[in-house]
Amino acid sequence: MMFYSIDLFTKSKRGLHGGFTLVEALVIIFILGIVTALAIPTLQSGLAESKLAGASGEITVALEYAQLVAMTSGSQTRVTIDAANDTILVERFTISGDITGGAAEIAENDIESGAFATVAHPASRGKDYNIIFADEDRFDGVDIASATFGGGQTVTFDAMGVPSNGGTVTLSFGSNQVILTVDALSGKVTSSS
């Protein structure tokens, strides 16, 4: 008769080699799959909210910057938000040529001779303030669904910073939506989702 002694202080053969059994590995993979499936909708929702917030922020900055440029330059500045092409354009009215002709006063007919020219983007040195959503990865998937300012897509700020009219801009990303409202008296921009 043979007796076997069991040593409780030494590792079993499995402990020396480590690793997992196939069943243990499959259980871990299954659990990770469930966690990932639960996390994906949350991540996608966060991505949509982030992109919409960035796009609405860019439009708000464009409108506020145009108002500031109008007040500091003393000339009209306008923002055109083209919903069909998903673009934002900021332009300032500039007088063409020497309208004084050396005279002390400007003739009434010459006061409005000029044209709108694109202003420089305040955060991108050397670039015009013309944002094209299709060219910006940060706005990928964001759509300017509509932009309405008094029947058009343009709001013009006068030298006092007063907008020509109020209006709304609607942005969408999938089923998420943000509406920006421009106050007709102050030009203040508010956001609602």
C-alpha cells in the first residue's frame, strides 16, 4: 500500500505554467463584448453632442466677432450662413478707392461706394473667415439644416453692432439638434437643444 503526501505549500502544476483555460478566455471575451455593446451608444451620443457643441460654438463666435468688427471698425459687417453648402462667411464693408477726392466732405453719393470683403479669421492667421464644414474634421457629420435671418441667410451688423434682423440657425447631427437664436435688437446669440 502506497501513501501519497500532499504538500499544501507548493504550487500546483497549473500554477507554475499560468494562463487561462479556453472556457475562462471565452467567458472574459463574452463579458468584454457585453460591456462594449453597452458603451458604444453612450460614446456615440457623446460624440454627437461634442460635434454639435463645436459647430454651434463656431457659429456663435462668427456672429459675435462680426458684431465686434462692425463696432470697432465703424463699418457694416455681415455673416452669411449657407445651409445648402454648410458654410459660414464673415465679411466687412470696405470703401473702394479715395472717395474724398481731396475734399473736406464726402459727397452723399460716394458714401456707399465699396463692397464686402472677407475678414481675416481671428484664430487662424492668414486665413479668411470662411468656414466650410466639409473641410473640417471636427464638424464631420454636422449639418446646417437651416439658417433664416429675415427671409435670407445673412445678418448684417451696423456700426453700432445692431443686427439687420434676428433669426435662427438649426444644426443637426443624426437625431440630435441644436437651434441658435439671434436676438433682433441686441444680436445676442442663445442656444437650445
